[in-house]
Amino acid sequence: MILRSGIIKVPTLVIHGMKDTTILPGVLDGLEHYVQDLKVLCAENLDHSAMKENPQMVASEFISFFK
């Protein structure tokens, strides 16, 4: 029998565009209760497509996170 805790145990990076009107910032509330090793970057000036809007920043954050 496999028991699942519902807790994500791998390091996780979330980059959220705070101007996103599709996925609202409220989805971040309490996320730390479900992700053991969480880094959240709130990109104040970005919308839903952070990678399109600022690919250099997103790529830089990925590289830094995965080092």
C-alpha cells in the first residue's frame, strides 16, 4: 500500500507575474504548506506570460535556482 502525503518534496521555483489576471496572486497563499522546499518570486511588473515578457529575468532565475 502506498500512502501519499500530498507534499511536494523536490525543490520548486514559482515565478508569478503579479499583474496576471488569469491566475491571481491568491493561488500563492498557503503554497508553502504543500511544497517543502519552495522559492516564490513575485514579479511585480509581469503578467501571465512571464517568459515572453522578460525571458532574460526568467532564464537568470532558472539558472540561479538550478545551480
